[in-house]
Amino acid sequence: MILSTTPQIEGRTIREYKGVVTGETIIGANAFRDFMAGIRDFVGGRSGSYEKVLREAKDTSMQEMMQRAHELGANAIVGIDIDYETIGANGSMLMVATSGTAVVI
């Protein structure tokens, strides 16, 4: 499946629009990871554990969106948008939502 954040794919003609597709992932952050991230914030540097969780959540959301596009008979998704939000009590959960337009090229 071809994926693009742009509304079209250079050199390719969109033959059919199948509709909007989405993928959503909600994950919780555990106490140990929060503790280690707090230490990183204090001493500086990147939080590898949070970065890994963000990548996994994004990948899961993208896979879900691609599956929905495949079910519609699409072979590409254009105009992809990825949103990250914290939800729940004290922002204890992370939501990654992806959306785009399923197309046939």
C-alpha cells in the first residue's frame, strides 16, 4: 500500500476515491516508565522508553488504517494526518489517531 501525507502521488493518477479511513490506538503509560521519564526530564536527554511507545502506537494506528483501506479495495492512502493526544485522568493515556483518504491509483 502506498502511503502519502500529500493529497496526490506524483506521477500517479487517482482513479477512484474510496473514502476516509482512520486508525486509533490508545495506550497507557506505566509507573516505571513515568518515573524514568521524570528522571530524564530532570537531568536532560531523550526518553527512549516514551519514544518507543510513541512509535509502536503510531505503527499500530497506521496498520489499522491500512487494513480499513484494504477492505475498501484501495491500494493507497493520501492526505494522511497523524494526531497525538493525552487523555484520561492526569493525561495517563496516550491516543494516536491517523486518518487519510483511501484511493485506487
